Amino acid sequence: MIPSIGFDMDQCLVEAFNLVPFILFFETRLRGINLETQDIIKKSRDIFYDLVAAHEIASPTIFRPSLVKLIAELIREKKQGKIKHMFIYSNNGYLQILNAIDHILALIIKKAPYSINDQDLVWEDGRQHVLTPRIYIDSTCRVNTEPKVVNFREKSLAGIQSCLNETIPAEDLWFLDDSLQHTDLKTKLGNRYINVEAYKIHISNTTLANFFIKSLPKRVFIQNMPLYTALIPAINKVFIFENTVFYPTGKETHERLVEKFHEAMTKNEVFKPEIASRKWTKQKIETDYSSIKKLLPVLNSIHKTSRALYDKSYRTQDANTPRLIYGGNPNSRRNRFRKLRTRRKNRK
């Protein structure tokens, strides 16, 4: 059977807790505003996500760099039909966040050094994606198979089968997660349940503030402009700024706007304290990549399986039939020579 691979999101694929308010602003502020403003938010969203993606190439932070590298390889294998499903199965409470994170992942792996082609990505809702489906904690397909306790659902094989709409055998499924709480899934998958080290590196608040201000048109920050009236209250609401603390006048430089917005961010518990976290070194990334790849033998076994089937075919052949040990083409020069030599030997 063709293998499938599932990924947990938070602290497995990404650490994105301080990115969440920005995603919620861009993904949920489109309701109740005029079409012109909606279009501006969409364009700003695209700019913001692309800035984040470019930053991840230059300085991997939000996304676990070892998994980004591995997923790019898996996409190439999936293109050849050697992998069936690559999906997210998360206990995150917002589907919008899963969709945005996966879209940013698509933007990352399109860039060098990964250089994945557009046609190898998934198009959904007018945007490119990598992993599908993307299942969050309250996805309908999980409700009847996995009881919810507070903000937790234990991930299960039955839940994944329901969400993939397919009775996928346990032996054809691999799953990566930083948690060991999902007993059912861990027991049924055995060593195909890959418990990874929790990824806790996050992007700095200052960097996000800079990207956010840069992504929005200047009119948003000029008092009495329609965009100011429409969006500044929304920004304060989404980011839960107390007493409307972000209050630009329109006279600030870009640097001062970033500074004022960063000062407002610190009023939100999500953004404080600013925890200094060292990025993974190249050696750490390579070690993590190698350890996961070793535990995820899909990339290797794909080729080993096809070779094993080929080798098995040798044993089923008649003793007088030459073994095509140089490859599967019976008309290759070396295999034609072996056939000729066998026929001469049989005549003697």
C-alpha cells in the first residue's frame, strides 16, 4: 500500500503563538466591511505572509527547519505517486490558523533552495497549500470519534480515518507529534508514531511589528482617512490593546510606527515577556532532520520496496532465463548480451 504522513502543527511543525493575532486580523476582519477595504486587507495579507516566508528562508524561526526540508523532499515523492496523503491533524482551535500556516509553508518551499513548482502544490480557496486536509480540534470529522475534554481531543486512528474519508491501515500511516498524550494513535501506529522534540523557537515581536506596518498602506495610519476609521479600531480589538493604545497620527516615520505598534503589543499577554530564544544551529537542524528521516523510513523504503519486488521477480523466473541485474529494460545492451550468452550455453 502507499504510505500517508500526518503532522501535528503547534511545536511540531511550527511555533507560531505570537503570529496568531496577525493571522486572525488578516483572516477574520473581512466581514462587515466594504469591498474596497476587503481588497486592501487581502493585498496586505499577501504582502505580510510573503515577508514572513522570505524571513524563514533567510533566518528559519517559526517553522521547524528540518521538517521544511523533509516536506520538500516528500512533495517530490508524492508527485511520483509514492505517497498518498500528507496532512495536518492538530488540536489547534482555529482552522484559519492552520490554513494560513500551510499557505506560508507553500510560499517558503517555492523559494530557493527548495524551489518546489507551482503545479506540485495544492490550490484551495485561491491560494497555494502543501498539506491537505488540514484538521483542527473541532473539525466535524473528529467530533463523533474523539471526545473533547476542555481544549483537548486525543488523536486516534479512527479519527484520522474519518477525516481522510478512508479506512487507511495503521501500517500505512506515519504521524509526527511532539506529544505522547495521544495513546490510541501511539499504540496502534507503534514506531510509526514519531515523537519529535518540541520546537519552541519563535520570531521576535519587533520583526512581526515591522512586517505588519510594512504590509499596510500608509493611509491606514492617517487620522480621518476612511481606512484609518475602518481598521485602527479593528487592529486594537484583534490585538486586545487596552484603552486603544495604538493611536497613530499620520505624522510618524515608518520606524516610529513600528516602535509605537511594538509598544502596544507588549500590553497583550501573548507578546510578553519577549523571550529570547536562540535559533537552531545548522548542526542541530541536520541532527533533527536525520533523526526524523531515520524514524520516517518512507523516503528510503519507497525505493527499497520497489527493488525488493524486482529482486523477488528474479526468483520466480526459469533457471535458464537471465536475471536482469542491470535494470528493468530487457533490451539494454548488457541484458541482450546476457541473453545471447545464455542461449549459447544452452546449445552446448
